[in-house]
Amino acid sequence: VAFCFIGLVHYVACIWYAVGAATTGHGDSWVSYWNLEKIDAPMLSRYGVAVNWAVANFIGNVDIYPRNSTERFAAAGTLIFSFVVSASLVARITASLTRLHI
């Protein structure tokens, strides 16, 4: 379960950074807000901010906000996806406990 969560966080973080980087030249984006569009910004910093957003999105407490409509759609899709994943995880745990008669 932990490896699946880490994998999901990685993919969501990469998609979130790609959306932010793609919309940087077209107005305000979260990448430009955090000054990560510069070529000399360390990749670890860019990845760290994106992972922070991805983990916070699964929990529901986000401090990095979308700055344009493309980022808002990506954030909404991620929230729906994280809700479905969380609900299916709880359903699986409940079904397993029911089979054990606990």
C-alpha cells in the first residue's frame, strides 16, 4: 500500500509540475508564483514543492493554490481522483475486516 501511495504521489506531482510549467508563459501560474521557472532553480526544489502539493491534496490541506483555469481543472481532477482512491481503500479495509468477522 505504501509503495502504491508513493507511486501515486510521484505521478500526481509530475503532472502538477507539468501543468504549471506549461502555463507559465501564458500568465500567472503556481510555478512562477514560487519562482521555480528559472533555469537555475534546483530540480529538487521544484520536485519538492510539487510533491508537497500532491501529498497535501490527498489529505485535503493544500497551501499551494492553482493560479489559472488550467491549474484549477488539474487540481479539481486530482481532488476527485484522491477521493475515489481514498474511498476504495476504506472499502477494501472494511471488506477485509468483515470477512474476518471482527
